[in-house]
Amino acid sequence: MKQQGKKTGDYNSKGRLKEILAVLKRHHITQGIQPDKLCAILEDLGPTYVKLGQIMSMRSDLIPEKYCKQLSRLRTDVKPLPFDVILEVLEQELGEDPDTAFQEIDSRPLGSASIAQVHEAVLKTGEHVVLKVQRPGIKETMAQDIALMKKAAGLLNFAVGTGDLIDFRGIIDEMWETTKEEMDFFKEAEHLELFYENQKDIQYVTCPKVYRQYSSYRLLVMSYVDGIQIDQISQLEELGYDMSEIGKKAAENYCKQILEDGFFHADPHPGNLWIAGGQIAWLDLGMAGHLSDHYKAILKRAISAILKNDIYELKNAFLSFGTPRHKINHAQLYTDLDDLVGRYMNMDFGTMNVGELMEDFLDLLKTHEISVPSDITLLARSMITMEGTLKICSPKVNMLEILTTHMSAIMMQEFDIKKEIKHSIRDIYSSSKKSLEIPAQLSDLLNITKNGQIRINLESSETRGMKETMGRHIDHLIITVLAAVFWCSSAILCLTDIQPQIFHMPWLAFAGFCLGGIFMLFLLISMIIQKKKQKR
């Protein structure tokens, strides 16, 4: 029986692979992939790939920005499941007939996405709720698709035609981990409860309440939010709402999530922000980010450095966000950051765009090959999404202005005059102690100089690059000389009668020509490989 199951699984994998190959062939993947074509392919491959495309759109540190923008437009609605299937899942998760827990369940879905489907219902107690029901077998289907995608990662890199610019295998692994977490409805329930706890003192903010007694890994029961989506401007204004006030309060609360709570909504698009009973309701916390105290402090330092035009402090904060994959070219990083900050400092503060700023910083991370934790890139994409939402509902609200104002208020609250005086006294003492050592150090330096022992080491990434290039050229020259020596020696040996002979030439001459040919072949291969690396 086990063997039969394995054969069936292999058959399913082969069948799915044929479907994928048919879609790729239909879209002429061998002719390269542009952003719009990639979106079309993912949509044709089904809900699993649509979901992965949505997650890919959040990782502009790993894939080019033009792909992120196109992928963020992927549709979220998919073909709904039959209501009978929903009832089967409910019975499995509740362990009893759904009629025992619910008075009524609306058969028409409120929404149908790649992972789950949402329905309205009424509990036996009369409370109006929302049921988020996971699609049956979605985890197994996605796992199968992920395995096939990892096998095809090399082909995708080749098809895109951008070399190693897109690390498909790396983003597939990370997306799978993110998606598995989003499929765990217990995790989303924890997010909702944590969000409610963080915002309970904010009167104008709310989120759905979780009904734990009915919820499970594949079923999430939440209170129904009866409201209007934040981008339905005409409806909200007819009810007397001030869109500017809504935008400011939404932005202020979002800044609180980042700078104070360290727990933020990672996908604040208009569909996830509703106005209900005079409150801003944050929905769908399946995707949320966490910022440790360490990263919150770095973020504050970075914003403060930008406002002060302190490039040295900004560079330190920038490097603190991630881990360099290679040795950093500090001079070039200073120049790039100075250009970036200078460009934004010349703007009017009210016109500064935090989304563009975050995109530019992510581009710098890629340029200088600095890897950052997924929560940092998730924050960057989340801020870009939030600013896009504000542009729709309250165009006059400036995200960066509110962010800096909020941070200034926090810094004032955290300011402790006694602590600052102690730090200042400690710094003065440390500086005065070091200043006393300067004469002795100068004396030692003069003695070393007098005795001819001084030595200055200067090194830069450009110098190292030139050394490596010269080293390769010298290696190529040596190989060429060796090949020429073998060929010339062999030509001279051809004038002798040394026996035995191969192809009418002495065996030593034949061996010399072969060795020279091997050296030249090795040289050609190494040059081709080197050219490919330079193109990447």
C-alpha cells in the first residue's frame, strides 16, 4: 500500500509538472520574463503561485523594484469553493455539526483568496462573526508546488536573463516559511490578540475579536466588523467623516506600531483598513512584522541622522540594519548616502516621499550587498504600502512628517536630564584622560619617524580590485608563455629523427604540442568564465 501511495504521489507530481510546463510554454518563457509576463504566468499557475507572487512583491531587496511593483498588483480574489466543502471543513475543525455552534452561516463568501475563504455567520449566542476557513489540502498543494519550483530555480534564473540578479531558490525558501506561518490560524489569532492589547488605550483604533473556543489551525472565528473600506471616500464623507483626520490618525497609529510597539501590520492596503463606528479597524493580521528594541533604536537613529544630515551616523545605522556579504567600500557608501540624503534635503519637507526613500535605501542595500533580516524588508514594503493607502484616502497627509513628529515626541518622553548630565560628565572625563596621553603618543611617533621605522598602509577596494585584475593578467601571461615554449620546443624537435614517431613527428614533439594545446584551452575557458562573472 505504501508503494502504491508513492506511485500516486509521483504521478500527481508529474501531472502538476506537465501543467506548469504547459503554462511556461504558452507564455514563451525561453524568450525571457518581463514583470507583466511574470504576473500573467503566476496567475495562470493558480492560487499557490498568486500567493507566492504577492509575497515576492514585498522583497525588493531580493528582486528588482519593477518586478515588485507589478507583482503587488496581482489579484487577490480566486474562484470560491463550493459551500458544501466549507461545511465539511467546519465540521472537521469543530468536531461537531456546524449547526450546533452557529444559528446561521451565509453561503455566499465575503471573499475568496489563495489560502482561505471568508463567510459571515451568527453564533448560537446571537453574536455576528466572520469565519475564515482554510482551503482543504492547500498546504500539501503548496508544498508540492514549492518542491517543483526549487527544482526549476536554475531554469528560472536562465529564463529571466539577469544572471544571479534574482536568487529564486533563496526567495522560494523564505516565501515558504512566511506562507506556512500565514496558514497557521493560531498564529493569526495571536497577532490579533497582541494587536488589541497594544492598541486598547487608543480610542479611535480597533481590530476583530477572536473567539478561541471555535478557532483552530484551519479555522479562525472573529467578530464581524460592520464598516466601510477606508478608500470609499464619498460614502465616508456623506456620513460626516473628515478624510484628512482619518489619514492622520491612521498614520499616527501606524507610526506607534513601528516605533513603540515593535509589532506592525505588514500589509496595510485599503482593503485591510475599515472605518467602523468612528474607529479605524485594522483587519487581516495574517502578515505582521516584529521589530526588536535593537532595531527600533537603529530606526530612530537613522531617521534622526537623515533630518540632521549626519552622514557618519546614518552610515553606522545603515550598516547596523544588516550584515555585509563582502568587505564594504566605505568611501563609496559615504558618497552614495550623501547623494541620497542631499537629494531629499533639497526638497520641501511636506513633499518628501517615505516610499521613494525606502526604495532608494533598499537599492543601496542591494548595491553594497548588505543582507538584512526579513522583518526589516517587510517593514520597508509595509511603509510603502501604507503611504500608498494614504495617497488614496488623504493625499495631503505626509507620512514622513508624522513619523518624525512621533519620533520626536518619543525622544522627549525618554529624555532624562540626570542621565544626560552623567553621560556628559563621563564623556568629558574620558576625553580629558585621552588628551593627557597625546603628548606621550606624539613623542613615540616622532622617535619612530626619526629612526626610519614609520610605515603607512593604504588600502581601498579599488586597489584590491586592481591587484586581482593584474594577478589574473599575469597568470594568463604565464600560461601563454608556457604554451609558446612547448610549441616552439616541439617545432625544433620536429627537425630531429627521435623515435618512435606519432603522425610523422617525434613523440616528444607530439607531447609538447598537446601540452601547449591543453594550456591554451585552459586559458580560453578561464577567460570565458571570467567574462561571465564580470557581466553578472
